[in-house]
Amino acid sequence: MIREVNSALIEETVRELCISANMVLPCSLENRLCSFCDNETNPLAKEILGDLKRNLDAARTENIPICQDTGMAVIFLEIGQDCHIVGDTPLIAVNKGVARGYKDGYLRCSIVRDPLRRINTDDNTPAVVHIAIVPGDKIAIDVCPKGFGSENMSAMKMMLPSNSISDVEDFVVETVKKAGSNPCPPMVVGVGIGGDFEYCAFLAKKALCRDVNTKNPDPFYAEAEARLLSRINELNIGPQGFGGLTTALAVQIESYPTHIAGLPAAVNIGCHVTRHARGII
């Protein structure tokens, strides 16, 4: 049977998720930060991680954003094929929800209408929206506010099909090394491998939405995630760039089939507040 959903419900859900994502970090990521703090041996790094933990507590207690950069709203929308949306189109509903969420949550509006003429839209729209049609009659919404201190440090490379997983890992580590303190480490590193030019970047972004306690289901890539996390934490960039064992909290890889003549790879870096919140309608 076809289930009817009013677009107003999408709008309201997006509104609520924009606010909550900016004020409360996913539990798994907060727990990971606390765990790394407990194991950090560098005194200054340990103190900084403690400050970051206190910042999370203050945001939750005071109902204020975790970070002053409340990000560009990136929305992953999975619409069940047995769901019929009435009212506005999904894209319009999402942008209405973002505008209301950023206004009602007193969140900083950071989006300019044109990339070169730089006039602020004043409501943090338009969002970047990815829509997928999936089985079922539910709508899943992931709201991922993406700050640009970390976004600016991301990279993409069209590698050769003869390159190995070691070559891809070297590219990831070099990208993080070059980023240094700019992404506000400790960071979460999303890696996309495969697809084509634009799809590997999508995979890297999507990887940042995974629960940090969830490994890639393919042991080949799960082992690469573990190796990369170890190598990155040996760089001694540390929390906020002051040195230490904790440069990254997680490395997450997503892969996709690709052409015989190519090997696209992308790195999307998230800061220590790699925010995302999910709602199901």
C-alpha cells in the first residue's frame, strides 16, 4: 500500500534535526573523544581534550551550538518507494526546514547566494541535498551541518588503476598532514574510493555520517581504516595542532565500483564536532 506523507512533516523534522545536530554530538563520537582523552599521554593534549569535553557539556546544558560555525546544511534524504509526498516537493520542504531551524535555533547563517558575489542568503539555504529512492514506506533524514574549517582541507585525486591500497592510504595521510591544525583536530576522516570524479567525493562525505563505532563491513577496508587511524595518530598533530597522540578519532571508508581505467579517491575531513542527526518519518 502507498503511504501518504505531508511535506510539512519533512519540513518540521529537518527543522528539529538542524537544531539538535548543532547542539548535541552523536553519543558514539563523544564517547570516542572521552576514550582518547583517557589514553592521551601528552599533558597539553590531554588538557585540550578535557576542554573540548567541557565545551560539549556546556552546549548541551545551555542549549547552544557546539561550535560557532553551524555549517552548511548537508541533507541525505532516503524516500521509500511506497511513500507518496503531498504538498511541497521534498527539496522545497527540506530548505524550508533548514531556514526555520537556523532561525529558531539562533544558528549562524553562513551561506552566500553566489560563490563570487558573496551576498548572504540570511537563512542558511539552500542546503546540499542528496535524495535516494529506497524500498519501503518510510523516509529517513540525515542532517549533517558541515563546518568549512574542515571542509576546506578536503582533497580529491584521480589515481591510476595500477595504484594499490597503500598508495591510497599514502594520499589520505598526506592530505591530513597537509591539513595540520586547520580542521580543528582531533578529526574524523571520511574516505571515498571508486565511482567517478564526483561520486567518490559523495562517498567521502557519506562516510562521515557513519557511527564511529561501525567498521566497514568488508574486512579489507576495515583493516585499512585501522591502519590509517594508527598512521594519522603518529603524525603528532594532536588536538588543535598542539601535538599528542590524538590527531584523529576515526577513519571511515566507503567504496563503490569504478571504471577499468580509473581509481578515484577523495578525503573529506570532519572536525572534532563531526555533527549529524537522523530522523525517521
